[in-house]
Amino acid sequence: MYERINDLATNKGCTTSQLALAWVLHQGNDVVPIPGTTKIENFEHNIGALSVKLTPEDMAELESIASLDSIKGDRYGGFKTYKDSEILPLLAWKA
């Protein structure tokens, strides 16, 4: 999956991160990416996504790469979460 996305990014003359941000930007006028960064150089890199133009064919390819059938596996990679805990959720606590 990464190789296909990386190849598309290379063909577009951008990084995979910029391609991901460009994909979000192409979702519609009511969707806004909010990348977090504390460094100006990373911010400037993120701004580069504004110049990445995706065609309908590019969007279809990205959608096919990330289709629900291609994404599989545990969400947390085997790490324990609160769901595995014996502690009650905060809403169940009584004051």
C-alpha cells in the first residue's frame, strides 16, 4: 500500500505527507486538514500540499488503495487499551 502511494507522490512531485494532505484538501470545501507541528520547516513543508493538484483519476486511485477491503488488522497492534481494563469507565463512577 505504501509503495503505491509513494509512487503516486513521486509522480506528482511531492512527498507522501503532502499527498495525504492534498487528498484531504480535495475532499470538498467543508473539509479542512489540521496538521499539527511545532516547527516552521514542517509547517512550510505542509503548505506545499496546497500546490498538489489531484485529478479525478488520482483520487480514484487513492480511494482504491485505501479501500476498506485493503485495510486489515488490529487497531492498536496488540497493545492493551481501556477496553481490556478492569477499571470502570469514568461515567460509571459515583461521587
